[in-house]
Amino acid sequence: MSLLYARHKRTTLAIATAAAAAALVSTGLASTATAQPAARPGPTPPAAAPTLLSAAARTTLIRNAEAGAAGTAQRIGLGAQEKLVVRDVVKDADGTVHTRYERTYAGLPVLGGDLVVHTSEAGRTQSITRATNRPIKVASLKPRVTADKAAKQAVSAARTLGSGKSSADGARKVIWAGSGSPVLAYETVVGGFQEDGTPSRLHVITDAATGKQLFQHQAVENASTGTGKSLYAGTVSLSTYKSSSTYQLYDTTRGGHKTYNKSHGTSSSKGSLFTDSDNTWGTGKASSSASDQTAAVDAAYGAQMTWDFYKNTFGRSGIKNDGVAAYSRVHYGNAYVNAFWDDDCFCMTYGDGDGNTHPLTSLDVAGHEMSHGLTSNTAGLEYSEESGGLNEATSDIFGTGVEFYAGNSSDTGDYLIGEKIDIFGDGSPLRYMDEPSKDGESADYWSSSVAGLDVHHSSGVANHFFYLLSEGSGSKTVNGVSYYSPTYNGSTVSGIGRDKALQIWYKALTTYFTSSTNYKSARTGTLSAASALYGSGSTEYKAVAAAWSAVNVG
């Protein structure tokens, strides 16, 4: 689960029950309540950018990859006890196919063993991107520590974080390859709630031979969170659905996205679907009422713009690229000052902020949250240390992309994160991309201490890189906002434009990053992406190298 921003309070963990996303089918008429014009189409992508695959074409590619998985494993040199499991397939306009695999060893999942095989149109393997280059082999598959003991230790580890009640459903045997030599281990998921009321699923990895904790990461990723009268984006056009005489906040044109009301509850249920009698939604004003539609308008609009951004910019049809939308839940908790993406429910959830009058449903926050889903279904960047910072930065980068893409005069595009939701009460944003340290906690440049920062602050290095790559260093004004972006090495960086920077980051994420990618390998991945898209001798390639050097990643 990914949050929008970090809260520093006591954490209370309890049993968390995940709600499985269900495909809902109903009858009625699709309807669009009009107001603001639809967003512009995205820029024409480069020839090596991913193509938009139909559901049938994607299914065929995945089935072909599954049928050839054994041969692929042998061809790339995996051991006799290793098997590949297809996770995703991306096809470029030039015919190149990038197949993302997880793997097993003796039937056990290998955590940190994911890889991407890059294949030419002719079917020849061009290269392989691996999360680890170490061979997967362990001395024994017999644990010395029991699963029950590992689970109890994981619960204790959660309590040392300041949690109260906590619970785990047991531990499963895995091979841990995320760091060091691969070892037999246990993975335990401790459920409950984080310090600010956000649901928690803390994954704890325990060495099955020694009982030592090897790693932990939070799976709930959070954010600092149709005619519709929204709170942040003005009057907007919403695609809705008419069932009998009632309109539903249900977008059948974008994968079936629905917006639900949690009515200040915190259970794992969806809540109730928003309905209306006249297809005019919200008031455009803040309200503490649990039945208020205005927050739902912003959430639904954000989902629309994010879907359109990914489709028109990258040719991607939904978070999983399968044409199916996630869903949104608003009015979560009582004065809950956050928002989060949850893989288990495949949904975005938004709190109402202080006094239940500042919902965290602004456009960049919505794009941020849904982009956590994209990361989870592509590179799978672990939500801890440097990979966690890259995970958060990816959501900031694409959330910013959504905001610029929408072209909304009430919420113009900028390089500020969460500026509309005013979490701090002084008008300041959550994060700054031009000079991340202006928030008082984020890192402008890479150093060995970055991995120890909260992921919302270690993200600053990649956010700064993206700003420099897009706009360049020094002073600049964009859409009326003044920026100043320094460099670590005193260099002058010339930007290549946001559109190209987005293409490079997306291609790197979907074809070159893995679950354990750190800043050094992110540099390598984005250079590979720039080379594939624009050429290894291109201005774009050189700009990527210069922007990373400017944030001390060499």
C-alpha cells in the first residue's frame, strides 16, 4: 500500500482484511455530463515507445510467453530448479517485445529474482534486465526456524515500530534474493493500520536458518492526500451511467471506473456507489458531510484524466494494461489526512483531511495514487530504501504528468506535489520537484544516507532529476510558477521537455527497472530507455546522463 505522504506518529496495527476487486456488470445507459472540454490528446510517441495492445493481442503475447517459458529459462541460463512465471508483456512499435518474469526455485517464490527479457521482432533475445545477477541456489530447503516462530517475530518487529495490536496469518517459505546471497526465508504479512489510520500490510522477510530479519516493506502505498462541481478543478465533465432513472458515478468508457462513498468508515468494504437524480454532481465547496458528492467529483475526474493520460501518452489501457479500471473510495475515516493505493482491492482511497473539509482528491494526488498501481504491475519497485524512493518519485512524476495533460485552468500543471490540498495549512505543497529540500526533509542529491530516509523524502533525488531533464537547471517560470533548480556539481543542465522526459521514465519503468532497482541502476535503465527511444548519441541520451550527474548519481 502506498501513501501520499509520511506521518510521524504512533502506529497501531490490527488485523486488516483485504477486499478483492470484483468485476461488476450492470445494465443501463452510459451518459456524459458535459462542462469543461475533454483533455487534449497526448504527443505522438517515439517509434520505440510501447504500442497500445488490444486485450486479445496482449493475451496472445502472454500465452506465447507462458508456452515458451521453459525454453526461455534454459536459453538465459537459469538452473534446473528454476522456473519462469510471466507477469507482463510490453510490445514496442518497432516489434521489440519486453517480457517481465518472476521466478520460482524448487517451487518456492523467489523474491528479488524478477527479470525482463528483451526480444527482437524476429524473436532473438537482445538483452536481459535482472533484479539480481547472483545465481539462485540455496544449500538446503529445510528450515531451522519454524513458520510459527517467524510469524511471531514479524509481529514483534511490527510492534517495535510503535504499533499496538497486530496479527499475521502465518508465514510462507520463499527464497530471498533481494540482497546478498539467496537464502531460504519466510515472508510474513502483518496486517492492521498505520499511524494515521491507513490500512497496513507490512511484509517481513525472516531468514529460515537463523531467524534474522532480512527485510521489511509496506505494501500499502500512501500519498500525502459528470457535470461535476469539484473542489479543486472547477466544473468538469464526468462520464456517468444511467440505470433506470438514477445516474451512477460509473465510467463505462474508461474500463468501468466507479466511485464509492466510505461515509467516514474504515472497513475494507467498497462502501456505497455514488448516485444522483439529475446528473449534476457536487457543489464545488468543502463540506464535512459524509454524503457530500464534491470529493467524489474530484476523485472521478482524477481517474478520468489519469486513464486518458496513460492511454494517449503511452498507449496504455488502464493500470494493468488490460482495459480494466481500478475504483475509488472517498470519505475514508474521520479527519483522515492521507490517501493511498492498495493492490489487494485494486483501488484508490482518499481521506477528507483536517475537519473532514480538505479531501485529498486533487488531480496530481489522484494521478500519484493510480501510478502506484502502475509501478506495482510493472517494475514492482519495493517500497523501502532506494527502490521505495523511486517508487514514490514515479508516482510524483506521473501525477505531475496527469496535471499538465489535463490542461485544467483551475489546476494548471506545475512541478509542485499536492499544492491544492494544503495539508500543512499554510498554502505550501507537500513536495517540490525543482529543489526537493525546500520541504525541509527531502534530498536534492544522492548520498549514501538516502536509503535511510522515508521513501517520500528519498524520492527527492529522482524528482529533482526529472525536473532537470524536463526544464533544465537555474531559474525558470512555468505556468506562472517560478522555479530555481540547483545542481550538485555546479553544472548547467539543458532540459529536453517534459513530454520526452515522461517517455524515457515510462519506458525505463516498464522495461528496464526491476523490484530492487536503486539510483545507480535507475540511471542505467533511463539511459537504456533514452537510447532505445532516441539513439545513444542523441541529445536526449546526453541530457539523461547530465541530469543524473547533476543529482550526484554517476
